[in-house]
Amino acid sequence: MIFHVVALDDWLAGPERPFAPPALARDGCIRCCSDEARALEIAGRDFTDVTGPLMTLLIDEHRLDARVRWEPEPHVYGRINRTAVTGMLEIERDAEGRPRSHAVWS
């Protein structure tokens, strides 16, 4: 299982297509992480400007159509097919907007 932090609005855009955030075109890959704690760190560092719901995608790397390389964290070299996403966790934030925990999203 690998994890990717994303704004809910970005994930919901184009649900009929594989997920391809701007970072894929810019960097040639989608940076992921290997555990939930690291996802919270990434959310606190890179997503401070996101005001809406922030999610952590739970991705089964064995179901991805794209190649995954560990560098040392997982990088997906291509779009994320939505069938590889087995679930999502909502990132709960404190009053100052800092990530504090994950909650099951339904």
C-alpha cells in the first residue's frame, strides 16, 4: 500500500479518467509515501493553502497500470488508474489548519 495526498476537489475532477495531477506533467511522476504518518507530514508541508477537504489516497501499487519506483519513497511514473485506489482517508486539521489525524471518509 502506498499513499498520496490530494485536495478532494482535484481528486473528484474528471472521475472518468485516470488521476493525473499537475506534478505528473511538471516532474514526470506522482510522489507518494509509504505510511499514513508521512502523509500527514506532507500535508502539513505542501498543502497549507488548501482550504477544502484534504485526502490521503490508499493505493494498491500492485494494481497500478503505471510503474512505481522507490527513490526512497514511492514515485508513480504515470497516471493513477482509479481502480488501484482502494480507499481514502480524510485529513483532519486543527483550528490553525495543521494536519492532526486521519478519519475514514465515506
